Amino acid sequence: MVVELPVYKIIMQKIKNYINGELIIPQAGKYLDNIEPATGEVYSLIPDSDESDLALAVIAAENAKSTWANTSTEQRAQVLCKLADLIDSHADRLALAEAIDNGKPVTLAKDVDIYRAAANIRFFAHAGTQFASESHAMEDVAINYTLRDPIGIVGCISPWNLPLYLFTWKIAPALAAGNVVIAKPSEVTPMTSYLFSQLCIEAGLPQGVLNILHGTGPNIGSPLVVHPKVKAISFTGGTATGAHITRATAGLFKKLSLELGGKNPTVVFADCDFEDTVTTVVRAAFANQGQICLCGSRIYIERSIYKRFKQAFVTRVAQIQIGDPLAKETQHGALVSKDHMKKVLSYIELAQNEGGIILTGGKQRQLTGRCEKGYFVEPTVIENLDNNCRTNQEEIFGPVCTIMPFDNDAQALALANGTQYGLAASIWTNDLKRAHRMAKNIEAGIVWINCWLLRDLRTPFGGVKSSGVRREGGLEALRFFTEPKNVCIKY
Ligand code: NAD
């Protein structure tokens, strides 16, 4: 059953920037096509913003800066909670918009993306009121206390895979800590951040506190990161873009938080709870069409259960229901864009050239009717590849995983750590000592034992190696978005 289409899907809509509390058209009047990935059709237009739009946003943010910084945390929390409530009350509409814009199943959008967007805002609204600073007594000589002031104007740049979820994950702590924000959502999935800007107006967020500029990395992302008035950048996206931003801001003394790509290992030991493991490892590999930075795309299985696990896993993957993202029964929707689909298909071809054997999937899926021109790729499982081949080393960020056997703990650890990435890992075992040992030695910012994507928003979130610099989440985010100042008082 396909849900009813919203008005903006029927009447071509021009998305607007949100600057100084108002929805306005881009200064240069230029737009980009916004394509629905499930149909391949242009369904709305996105501002192709540039430095002239950024200049307006900087003026608005500058004007709002001191009032917002001096607004009590309690009052900031009140307006943020109102915003979270509005997301909840518009959850169906936002989920539908996310599914249309991104290609993800509408049920996933509602249960994960939109639910988490509201939860992010509510969490940081409250966390802001609980944020305390440290004091350090120097015996009978002096006492130090640390002030934590907002930074001022900060830039938040987010990707397309979890559009409103990751957008709010950044702007909520920034706002709760008293900063004013210039945010740039991905140009690939702008719709829910546009609808969100309408909710900001309804919630009574003061003018200029949050400004949302739509457009491309080169035209608006680049000017934003180097703007002298923007003192911190919180970025989530690809590792190559993160490296580019690091180079572009070198010597500008900005605070940078970078959440980058992953190539996450899933390590399955013979003593795992078999059924539970198979179920969750399937989800970990293919949720959101494999387009979650935390997806486990390299699956290592202890040799003694390799055949049994492979059979059960492949059977389950082959049953994943591919379909129109707007149909409630769909489990696997479209990839986000034609370019991304081509990239994913090229990796499937590469895997075969590298000696990989496709166990299920491997092809573009042609649907009929409304979605006949959509960007659908079958959930794909590949075996017989070496850990060092490109398929196992490079982030594909799609519905493709590899499975490989291992013989002992040391080998499993070496395989899991054998890439440039270090975002997340999941380990499946009932041996407590082994679980702790693996968790300690695995090179990742996040380790799940016998679970995946179980999230407590208070915990540090982020990666090591080429997966990122710094952490988001909980107090880490509030620390990032504040400047500590130590005051030392002699007795
Ligand atoms: P991307 O790097 O292409 O784009 C991310 C954002 O950066 C977009 O808003 C884009 O417009 C902007 N951007 C691009 N070039 C820029 C530039 N030169 N200056 C400033 N901004 C620029 O990434 P993507 O394709 O949108 O997202 C997929 C990637 O994001 C994957 O690698 C995935 O692993 C990663 N990701 C990481 C996390 C995490 O928490 N570590 C979460 C989600 C996604």
C-alpha cells in the first residue's frame, strides 16, 4: 500500500533558504534540481546558494549572537523542546518527505530518522541545562574554575544518508550551548531541513539564531568553512571532503569536528547466539540500503560456523523486500542518486574482477509502475575476497557486504583492524573475556557487543583513523561547542 502524496510532490516547489527567521529565495536566483530517487524525476528546486547568501546569514547570526548567548539555558531549552514537539506532531509529514527525498522506506524514516531528530533536540535541550564546568582546588593555595562560553557563529554541514537526523544531531548541541548557527544540509536531500525551518518559525526560535543555506559543497560549503566569522565547523560526510575542509581551514584556527567515512567490521564468533546474530547482522549490513556510516560491510565469521552462517545469512538477505519507499511493507528502497547507484554498481563489478563470488543480489533492480526509473540495487553478499582488495578497503556506502572466514581471535582482530577506517565495529560472542579483549583492541570509536546501532545519546560518538576527528554526542558535543576559560583565584 502506497501512502498518499503530499502537496509539494504534486506542485513543483522551490525550496527557500532560512535566514534571519525568514524563508527567502537565493540572492542570485539560481536553483538546482531535486530528484526523487525512487522515480528519477525532478520534483522540487533547491537554492544554489553562494557567498551573497552566506553574507546575509552571517549578518543575521552576528546580530543574534549576544542575545542568544545571554538567554538562559532554561529558556533556550524551552524553545528547543517546542521544536522537538513540533517534529513529533509533524512526524508523518516529515517521514514522507524524507522517504521521497532520500529513497529510504517511509517506515524507517518515521521510526528512525524523524523519531531521532526530535530525540536529538530534546536531549540537547535538557543536556544544556545539566552542563556543568569543572573546578580544581590547589590545596590551600588557590582555586581554579572553568567557564564555558559559547563560541559564537558556528557552521554545521551534514550529509544525505540520515538527513534530518544528522542535521539536528549537530545543530541541537550548538544551539543548546548558546551558539548561533549557519547550517548547510546536503544538496542531495534538502527537503526535511526546509520543512524544519518552517517549524523553527512556528516554535518561535529567535531571528538569526539558526540560518539554513541550501546548495552545493563548492558554492556554499566551501565559503562557509573558511568564513572568518565562523569560528567552528562541525562536519559529517565523506573522508575526502573532511580532508579537503582540513586543508582549506589550515591556518585559520577554527575548531573542527569531523565525522567521516567507515568500513566497519562485524566479527561473528562460533559461540554467538546464532539466530539473533543473523537477524541483526543482516540489518547492520543493509539498513537504509547500506547507506549508514555505521553499517557493517565486512563480515568475518569463525570458520567452524562459516557455512551454516553463510547459508542462513544469504537466505535472509535474499528475502529483503525491495520496493517503492512509500509502500509501508518496503524494507529496501532506492539509493539516493543515480551517481551513487552507478558508484555502487561499479564496486560490484570491481569485486567480481577481484575474484569475488556473488552469493545473492549483484544487480540493479528494475521496478514497474511509479518506480520504473528508480535507483534500486539488490542487497548483495560477496565472498572469496582478500582483505586487502579494494572492495574490502574502500567505503562503498551501499547495499554490498563481503563475508570472510577466520580461524582465531588474533586473526579476527587483524582483519577487523586492517583498513584505514575506524568508525564502528560489532562483535558477536558469549565469551565475556573475549568480548572485552576484542573491544579494547579493536581500532574504532564505537564497539557494539551482541548488538548494533543501540544508541544512548549521552555516549561519545565518532571514529578514529580516517573516520574522524573528535567526538559528537552527550557532553562531548557541548564541550566542542563551547570555549573553556580557566579562572585561577589565589586564596
Ligand atoms: P560528502 O562529503 O560528499 O558531503 C557531505 C556534506 O558536505 C554535504 O552537505 C556537501 O554538500 C558538503 N560538502 C561537499 N564538499 C564540500 C566542501 N568542499 N566544503 C564544505 N562542504 C562540502 O558526503 P555525502 O556523500 O553527503 O555523505 C556520505 C558520507 O558521509 C559517507 O562517507 C559516510 O560514511 C559519511 N557519514 C559519516 C557519518 C559519521 O558519523 N561518521 C555519518 C553519516 C555519513
